[in-house]
Amino acid sequence: MILADGCTGDSALEYFPQANGDKPELFELGHVQVCPITRAGLPLLIRRVDAFALRHGMIRHDIQHRRERIAAVYSRGAPMREHLMVERLHAHRYRVGISTLYGLECDDLCRRATAYDFCPRIADGP
């Protein structure tokens, strides 16, 4: 989180993914899909998430202090308004979660995420 002074002189907070890729504390989940895949299927899941993120103007972040559980992180907005994260829950489940500040303004992106199936299918393979 960074405190910035805007053009009008008003102070505003700007949010970024945490160093480990996790969402900022004030961001709340607005959409979640859990995919039953193994680590071997992770590249297919990431490819589907990449396609969704690209289509919706999100950028992928390089995570400096990557933990085993976080596979990929994306965000949209300047300042950041939406945070999308792919997270390993356990050996056979990954969660795709979209969060927004206080859970607000997720209507459009969350509706599109609900209509989009992040989980890869056998037909998605190379």
C-alpha cells in the first residue's frame, strides 16, 4: 500500500499485491472457482486464467517472495481495483479468486468470471 498525493491535493491510497502475491488486507473475495486438478494440470489452468486476464485488461505480476501456494497473480486498474489470484489449496485443488477493495465494484468482472469456466478440461490439452 502506498500513500499518494493526487492532483487535487487529496490523499489517496494505492494498493498493490503483497510481496508474496496475496491480495491486500482490505480486498475481499467477490468470485471464487475451485478447480480439481493436480500440479501437472496447472499449466492448462494458468493458460485459461491468462486468456481471461488478457481479455479483461489485467496484468500478470512477478512475485518476488513467491510461496508454494500462490501460482499466479494479476491485477487491473491504476490504482489497483481488482486482484485475481490462482492459489493451491491442496494437492488436487486450485482456487481462482477475484477480489476488490472492500468487495465493492466487482459486478462486471465477477459476472464475466462466473460465465467463464477457469477449470481446464481434457480437450484443453496440447
